[in-house]
Amino acid sequence: MKRKRLCNILLCLLLSVAAYAHKDSTDVAFERIAIYQGTQIKLDIASPALTALASKGKVQHYEIGANVRLKDRFYPTLELGWAGGTGTKGDSITYKGNGGFFRVGVDINPLKKHPESPHALLIGVRLGTAVQGLRQGLNTAELPYSTQADCWGEIVAGCQVQIISGFYMGWMARMKFLFTRQEEGAPAAEMKTIYIPGFGDRANMNWGVNYYLGWKF
């Protein structure tokens, strides 16, 4: 009788282990399939206000972005925008122009605990390019429009927080490094544009910040 009871207990344990193993293997298979966790569209509401304030209304800047969430940790990102206006450098060089820009890159959520959370800390990189039409020189009214392209890299850091299901808010700080740099001592006629859409005033390094409203699909 005791032997039969012992056999029943062992059989129950074996069935429990088998069921648990089957559940684990099913979960692992599901995790391998669940690579994609949605797409988020982001509208930057900070750049128009900050750019207009810093330039006293002479420059406008607008941008939107989109990212895809993969494996609860990786966020391939595309950002598009338009910027331009008027500006001066010193007492002689004047600028009038506008154009589009885009950035591509990837963000990583470095938090190891609960990566499945809708909230995320983000650290990443970007490659940015801008093309614009402009007049720049001693007298912009007498100059024809020209076209110029610029390229830069960025290191970014920020966060996003889910406010309600499907709606996010977050910010992103940017450190920008210009690749198409100006030669030292170039004459005014050969100077590169003093303003770059998506980058800001021409300098070897620049900063930026965005505040986003986001919708997840």
C-alpha cells in the first residue's frame, strides 16, 4: 500500500515537472517570436518654442519622429523636420534660407529590470543630414539662391513615460558633432551657411533638447 502511494506521488511529481517544462518551452518559443512590440509616432513641442525664443522669432524649427520597439530594449529611430529663417554673423554676413533634415539612429534601454515596462530610459546615437536653399553674403537681396548639404552625428539621452495606454510623453537631450566643418580663415564668399536645419548655428559642437508627445500603434 505504501509502495503504491509512493508510486502515485512520484507519478504526480513527474507529471508536474513535465507540465512545467512544457510551459517553459512554450514561453521561450513565444519570446523568440515576439520581436516587435509596436511603433511610436512622436511630435516635438519644445523645438518650435525654444528656437523662436532664442532667435527672437527669426528662425523656425519643426520636427516629428518615429521609432520601433524591438525585443523590449532596442528602438530604431527616424526623425524628420524643417527649419530656417534669417540670421547674421558679425556686422556683414547675412543669411536667409530654409530646408529639410532627417536623422536616423537607434536607442537602447539600459535598464535590466522589467524591460517590458512601457516606461524607458533611452541612450543612443544619430546620423543627421540637412539640405537647404539659401542666400548668404554681404547683401542677400542681390544674391541668387544656392543649395548646401551638411552632415553631423549625435549622442542622445532621454526617457519616455506612458501617461495612459498608447499615449507617451518624454524628452531627449542631444550632443551634436558637425562633420562638414568650415575651413579656418575662409573668405566671406566661400563661407559655409551660418545656420543648419536640424543642427542649429554652425559650430563644431552644438546642443539640443526635445520634448515629445508620442502615440503608440
